[in-house]
Amino acid sequence: MADSLAPFAPDEVVRFAQAIIRQPSVTGQEGELGRFLAGHLEGLGLRVELQEVAPGRYNVLAVLPGDDPLLGLLFHAHMDTVPTGAMPHPLSGEIVDGHIWGRGSVDQKGGLAASVMALEAIARSGHRLKRSLGLAVVVDEESEHRGSMALVRQGLRAQQAVVTEPSGLRLVIGCKGTLPFQIRVRGKAAHGARPWLGVNAIHQAMRVVSALEELEYPECSVPGYGPVRGSLNLGVIQGGRAYNIVPDECLLWFDRRTVPGEEPAAVLGQVQAVLDRLREASPVVESELTVARPDWSWEPIRRRGLQPALTPAEAPIRDLVARHHAAVVGSAAEVYFTDGYNEMDFLINDLGIPTVQYGPGDSSLCHTDEERLSIAQLLDATRVYIGLALEAAG
Ligand SMILES: [Zn+2]
């Protein structure tokens, strides 16, 4: 249906995805890709604004104007990728067995390409739109979320939105939050030959870890999906200076995933209560709890944190995506709640825009050395985006 209303050439979609995969855009180095996207979108006749987020780093905001300036639909994508890791040819964009290989192909240049190409097809079709259509391509999603924080500061408005992160074409109606925290456990240094004169901070940290492992995490029932549960992962330990010194400090970095209904203050309170209990039982366990992540130095994100989000149950965007998915793919979309975090948090919780996540690519390949994008899903996503954007624009 979409193909006849706003035709597009599948080869062009694939070539465009390859072109943006070949442009490196590791977090912090998004400039070149941002300028390329801005130029491309301007060339299609869209109104494009570069929003400076940090020195030399810009969000690209594009609008395909309709009679009403309010956005009937906003596509949201991030242009940054994680580092290339050990991928042999991270920027090849090579096609093997129906997949485009490369860092960022799944996370999330596939969804970015599909949304740009959908707007391109609609712009070329010359349809008169009642409502405007928008695309926000942000920087810094993989680290401090400065791009989407800038959208919030600006007060971006839209009737509804689709986060184009990879979902394997599942309809994602919510995501967990993540609350990163650090526990600094203090001890007392001594010569390794006389450990009884010191307090071993690593041993004390092990007691903290065991106590936290005993915690139970709340379960929440997501209507239309099922139960989801919070979790805790100890990701980094730093401690000890030499094998013959009793360590006087040990740092533990945890990633606590939260479900809808959990409040950061309560989550931190639960951890602090464990630390207080250990301290009472053994006064040598001295520890300090702070919200922190090894790659976070920007205060606003430490203060705000990353919250769980749920698409409002009655939001028309759920049905809109589900119907266009069914029309294109020929079967019902699987409704899903993701354990991962995505920036629907900012759109739903801060901007009040009903949002779902729906995008091409197998999310289990994100950040791996096997990252590759299914071309079939890339093309289906483009068709679905065209259909739902045309309907949202009236
Ligand atoms: Zn992503």
C-alpha cells in the first residue's frame, strides 16, 4: 500500500544505509554524519535546524511541513555508535547473505536510514500534508544523552513519536530504566605481611557484593505484555595497588535496571539500608554510595538519571504502528517490553509525547562484533514508516 502512495526504490534505501554506516560517528565524533544528514534532508526540501548540544556536536532536526505546523508524528533516531571494538571491517557496509555489515548498522543506522528514506519518499510524492512530520536525529545516546536532553530543554512538541531503535520489527511499548551507582568501600593500608594491622577493602567489598546479591527486585506487570523484573549487575571492580599491600580502597560499579513504578530515591535507599546493616554488624565496613557511571561526568544526567517508560495504554500510536506493520509484513506485530533502555524515556516522561519503539535489526547484535542489519527488515521498516507517517499527517 505504502509503495503505491509514496513509491521508493529499495536499492536507494540500501545504498543510503550503506553510506551512513561508512561514515564513522562514534559518540563525541558525530559532526561529519550530522552535516551529511542535514545536507541530504535540506536537498529534499525539508526545513532543517542544527541544534548545538555541545561544542561541535549537533542534533539534526528536520520538518516536512504540513498545513498545521504541529508535528503529527516525530521519528527519533540517534546518530552516534559505540566504538568499533574488534570488528575486522567496521565501516565496510558490505552486503553478505542479505545483511549490511558494520558498526552502527543495527544500532541504529538502519532505523535512521528507514526514517530518512520514508520522509524522502513522502516528500517526493508531493502529497499535501495536513499535519507536519518531523525527524530528530540526536547525538550522545550511547553515553550521557545530551542530545535528547537538548530536545527536552527546547520543549519539542509532537502528537506522537516512534523511536527507531532496533526492535526486530516488534512493537515496543516500554523500556526499563537504568540507575548506575558506585560504592566506594574504604579499608586501611598495611604491609601485606601483617594484614591484621590493616582493613582489607577488597574483602569488605566482597561482603557488600554478597549482601546485595541477596536482594529481591520488584516485579511489575505491564498491561498487554506481562511481568517484568528489576535487576542488578556488578560491571566493574577497581581495587588494590600491589600484591603486598593491604588495599585501602575498592570501587564497585553497579548497573541497576528498574521497572515502571520504581523511584530512584527508593532504589538507592534499599542499597543504603544494606550498607547501614553491614556497618552495624561490623564497624570496619565503611562505604559511600553515589550515583555514578564510569563514562558520566556531566552533572545534569547524573541528577536526572534514566527512567523506565511506558507508552500510555490508550495512545493511538500503538494501534497505528500495529496496523501498518500487519499490512506490510502480513502478520501481527509482537508486542514487547524491552529490558534495555532507550530514549523513549525523555519523550514520554519529560515531553509528554506518546511514543513506541519500532525499528529494523536484531537488537541482540547491538554493540557486538557481529553487527549486521537485515535488508528485508530495513525495507519493511521503510514501508511501515511511510504508511504510518502518511496516516499521521492526514
Ligand atoms: Zn541505540
